[in-house]
Amino acid sequence: MIGQILYALPFLWHGFLITLAVSGLVVVISLVVGVALGVGLVYGPLPLRLAVRIFSDTIRGIPILVLIFFVYYGLPAIGLQLDAFAAAVLALTLFKVAQVVEYVRGAIASIPAGQAEAAKAIGLTFAARLRYVIFPQATRRFLPPFVNGVTDAVKGSALVSLLGVTDLMHAINQVIGRTYDALPLYLLGAVIYFLVNYALSSLSRRLERRYAFIRE
Amino acid sequence: MNDVSKRREFLKFGAAGLATAGLAAAASTTSVRQAAAQASSDSLLRTVLDRGSILVGTGSTNAPWHFENEAGELVGMDITMGRILAKALFDDESKVEFVLQDPAQRIPNVTTGKVDVSIQFMTMSSQRAQLINFSRPYYVEGVALLSRPDAEVKTFDQMKAKGAEARISILQNVDAENSVHAVLPEAQVMQIDTQANVLQALESQRVDAAAVDLSTVRWLVARNPDRYFDAGKQWNTMLYGAALRQGDLDWLSFVNTAFTVGMFGHETALYDKAFKDFFGLEAPARVPGFPTI
């Protein structure tokens, strides 16, 4: 079994890089867009709140598999031609944005109203209230579900192989397709995904400590 | 009405008739011209020739049809058929770009123009032919049962005796269920996503046998007799064809011609070598005279 694993390793490098690229892009873009939309959902004017709410509910209600095929085959109909990699990243990002929006909403909503009122009372502007009072507290509520979402994104990135993108999982399947010896390769896949996600979880614990300055 | 006015009426009628005929003729000339122009510029054949390479949708995870060899190169019978097309188009078998796709994408990628042709061990069926055009078949596959040499139930007759208790894994496909039930009417059918997992189901004893391509059974049993056993039943013939978009007869006709020449004509070297490499068989000799193609 070790022999088969060692044999397979060199064939997986490129796929591993694709998995990292897909996960990285999805996480970074969805963090930026999701936080912006999430703040919009909490503090924005009614039309924006409605739009974000409809977006989030719709996307979260669609199976991610359907979303991937919809982006790849549906968008060309309105003139947006994306290659398989871009389409897969866009679909996974849309899905993740909808989740991040909810994390942000939950994190902000969990900060007692008194905090914002007290900030108002000492004359802070809206931007200053968010920056100095709400966000520092909301961040530590936001981090644990978000890191959970990041590890989900790494694992979910395997779905890109449905569009023929050779990520880690697809590279593993290519070796299996040649050797017809699946179990050692699946084991290897599990170990690699675990290592990546374990590294992320450790990183997140350090981040959480960094934001754990408030004692309740 | 006097004679003069009659004559005028008659002339008017004639003039109107001439005018109509002229218009109709003009219109028909235009449409014929348009049609000719469309046939040449709208056909994928022109697009592919202008592009300088052909986009072939295929997979990379199923030996001996399409898989990566030890050097990481994409090879297999399907890949060879793509190269035969490239050779026919550009006289250069390397002018082909293989677009990796999931089996579920074989039809959508053709209909939405992501690839020029799908060549991915695709069974020709009338349902599929309503969505895409099939090329002429390039291989006749059969189904066979693969079991474990150490299992209690390993021959076809033992499986048949097991009735509804028998479990068979098969690659998910339109006719997968019917295909198994044709020989084991009561057996439970497990449809699985990749050929490797169909075999994995057998190895992890989830099923009594894996229903796989006859060529795969032969290949695996010959390579690993201690792990695989030919249960001794083969049935069905399935035609494998390439999938092309509908409404483009120039392209369909070209692909058919290229395949026919590559399999029966004066350029069979690529096909013969693949047949030998991937199925271990010599392609039958082509006999001059009556065309048996």
C-alpha cells in the first residue's frame, strides 16, 4: 500500500496546487464580498437589505452541484463565457459569499444593542462606531464559523472536477483510472486534505487567541 | 369594357405577374446564396480549420479508453480517435486539444459549443441521438461480469441462483439498470460514478460482481488473476460513437469520413496500433473488393 501511495504522489502535485488555488480564491473573494454584503444586510437601506436577503436565501437554497452547472452552462446564454476553472471558482464563491453574509449578520447581531448605543452617546460617527466598537467584538464571533467554512471550502473544492478541472481529487481519480486500485489512493487523499485543514484549524486557533482580548 | 381597356387590364395583369415572378426569383437567388454562405461559415468544420486545432471533450480516469500513462500523457482508444480527427483535419495528429470533462458533460459540452466533439466511451442510444448527432461507431463493446476469485459466489450461474440477493455494481448510465436485469432479472443494481469505484465496490465486497466493459474484464483478469475472476457471462453489444452538435451535416459528414478512412481506408495505422495497445488484439485485415464497412 505504501508503494502505491509513493507511486501516486508525483502525479498529484499539479492537482494539489489547483486545489489550493481554488480554495484560496474562493475564501479571499467570498470574505471581501461577503463582509461587505453582510454589513449591507445589517445596516443598509431597505432595497439593499432586500436584495442581499434574496441573494443569500436563493443561493443557500440551491444545491452547490446545480449552481456549478448553472454557472458553467447557463451564463453563456447571457453572453458571459467562462472557462471551466473560472466558472467553478465563481460558483463556489457565490455559495460561500451567501454563507459569509450570514456569519457576518450573526456576529454583528450578537453584539448587544447597548454597545452601539453607548458608542452613539459618546459621539462616535457611524464608521467609527463600526471600526472601534462593533467590529472588534464581532470579529471574534465571526472567526470560528468562518474557519469552519474555510475548511469546508477546501473540501468542497473537489467539486470542480465535475467541470473537468484537474484538482487534487481528480488527479487521484486519474491515477486510480490507470491502476484500478482505489483504496490506497483515497487514503492518501484523506491524509492530504486532513493536513491542509488541520493547518488551517491551527492557524485559526491562533487567530482566535489574538482576538480573545475581551473577557465576558 | 371596350377592347382597349381589356387590353390594358390584360397588360397590367401580365406586368404584375412578371413583377411577382421577378421578385420571387430574386428572393430565391438571395436565399440560395445565403444558404451557401451559411453552410461554409457556420459549420464547425470551418471554425476548426480556422482555429488550427480541434477541441475534443474526453475524460482521463478510465483505462483503456482515456487515461494518463506513467509519463502523465493522456492516452487510450478515445484519445486515438481524437488524434485520427486531427490527422484528417491538419495532417498532424498533435493538433488536438483534449478538454477534460465529466461523463455527465459529454452532451452539454457539445450542445453549448464548449467542445467540437465528445469522444468518451459513449454508448450510442436513441434517446441520446435526440439531443446530439452520433458519428459512425468506432468500437463494439460488450458487458461482462467481473467477480472475486476467493468469493463464494463467483460464477454467473451462482449469481443467477442467488436471485434478488445478488448485487451488481455498474457505471451509471442510461441503460445501466436494464442492462444488468437483462441477464440477472432480480439482482440489485448499484450505479456508481467511476469505473474504478465500480471495481472498488467489488473489492470491498459490497457487490458480488461488477458489470463492466468486456474489454476491461479481459484486461484486468489478465493482469491480476489473483484479484479478479471472469464470471463467464458476456452479453449486449453497445456501439461507441463520438457526439457532435445537431444541425451541422458538414461537420458530421467530415468526422464520419475521417473515422471510416482511419478504420477501413488507407490510413489505419493509428487505429490499428491503439487496438493492439489497448485491447491486445490485432485489427481484422481489410479485404479489397466489396465494402464491408
